[in-house]
Amino acid sequence: MTTISLWRAQEKATRGAIKLRNVETSNPAIPHGHGPIRPGHFTPFAKNPTLSKFFMQMGRGEEIGSGVLNVTRYLPFYTKGGKARFVEGDPFVTIIPLPSGNEVQRSDTTAQKTTQKTTQKILDLVRSSPECSRRTLAEAVGISTDGIKYHLRRLQETGLLRRIGPDKGGHWEVVQKE
């Protein structure tokens, strides 16, 4: 477990702990109640006006009191079915679940499949039009020219694609693997 002391205010500290299954933070607060917060029945307010003001002045803060609503809204995109817990009091406690190993592995598998599909699209396009430019490939595949540059370099490194001639006036050749 890693514990980080972020801010000291009135003999209390903002603390964060990264654990195996979740991230927990506790912040000094001026509570408006005690116990668990239900995000659907919650009115935002600054839990620690001093800390809020500090981050707002640094340009690192958002709307005062928007953290609970934002975490509740966006957490499901990162941790499937994840629900954060917020406990009102002094300190104010937030417990955010982390993705399980299966979710991270599934994400890696999805990225691999996407890369394979992109690579296959590039190879098909180059076969049909060997003189095509990076810009043309990028538009056809639907990724940036930097993304195309990355994929072309990987295809060349793996020996699946070869550039014949100069950048301007040359052409691509798909290498047939035996």
C-alpha cells in the first residue's frame, strides 16, 4: 500500500492510499452531515474551502463540489460496474474501486484486436494502391497520420511491408510471408 500526504491544513492531512482493489482518500472537511453520501440525493458543496481555493487558484480545480458527481458519472467507464463510496464527515472519505485484472486484460485484448484490424486495413489498401500517401491511408483507415506512420514502421520492422524508392515518387510493397 502506498500512502501519500498531499496537503496539511490545521493539523490534519489529505491522505491517499493506493490498495490492491481500490484507491482511498481522506480530506479534512467542514461536514454538512455524517455518514455515507448517496450521489443521487446529493447537493454539491466545497468540503474543504481552503483546499478548493488552493487548487482553483492553481488552475487545477473544477467546479467547487463537483467531485462526487464527476466520479459517479465517469467511474463506470474505467471500472465496469464500479461504484465509489463517499463518507461525509471530518475527514471526508472517498473509496474508488480499481479495475480487476480481468478488465485490464480484456482492455489489452481489445487493443490488440484493434491494432490487428488497422494493420490489415493498411495492408489491403497498400495492395490495391501501392503509391498511396500516409495522408490517404490515414483518411481511409480513420486514424491520424502519426498513427499511420507508427503502423507503417511496425509493418516494416516485422518484414510485412517494404518501401521501394523515395518518400515522394516511391511506392509500398506488401511482402508475402511463406
